[in-house]
Amino acid sequence: MKTIAYLQFDGNAAAALSFYEKALQATDVTEVRFGAFGQDPNYPLSEAEQEMIMEARIEFSGSTLMLSDVLPSMQAITGAVRQGNHILISVIDGEPTVNEQLFANLSEGGTVIMPLATMPWSSSFGMLIDPFGVTWKFNGDASKFLNSFDA
């Protein structure tokens, strides 16, 4: 079992997928559009909805990120998709040079909250908000730091 981050978007998942593929230097990307399935005549999708991403996966540096669009009809049930701080992706235990590259890529067009720097608990710590409103935290020595407190 593993935990992954799953991001939901309001119609701009394709742009986010393209951004994250490049920024994270993806080794594999898989996507499925809603139009790949037959239409339910009781709930037909518009052409725009058929082009939305139903499910996508990005593989990078031994990690996985998944994302999708949420159809307007589903948002009527689940609530509106909003940008914000409801999710934070933490990149842990990365080499400082890899962290520097990914941090620079993800912050392009976004906002740096805390530049990557050496901290008492990490050789590579920083935070940013990417252009899609997702917050990223880098902690190059997270496991080493936490393990030092094991009882």
C-alpha cells in the first residue's frame, strides 16, 4: 500500500498535466479522457466535457501523482473545485540537486513561499505555490530528521 497525491481540476487538468509532466521530469504519463467511453444517453456529455481528463497518472523519480477534471454535473454533487491550500504535496528525502531542479520547474509561473535553503532540520527545505494553486513542500532530510526522534 502507498499514499499518493491526487489533484482535481475544474476543466484545466490537461494544462496541469502538461505542466507537471515537464516540471517533474516525468518518466511516464498516462491519461484517459471522458470521451474514451461510450455516452450514456440519459447523461450526454458536451464536446468540451468529453475532452476533459477523467484520470491521469504521472510517474517521476519513483513517485506517482494522479489528477483529473471534475465534470460540472459531478460538482453539483461533490461541490465546486477550488484552488487553495486544501492539499499540500511534500517531496521528501530528495537529493539537494534534484530538489533544486524540481523546485525551479514547479515555481515557474507560481509563487515561492520559502526559497530552498539549508535549515537545522534539512539540507534542502523550501515551499512554493505552483501556477495551479497547489502548495509544494520540499524537505530533503525528512525521514532522517523524524527518525532521530524515534523512541
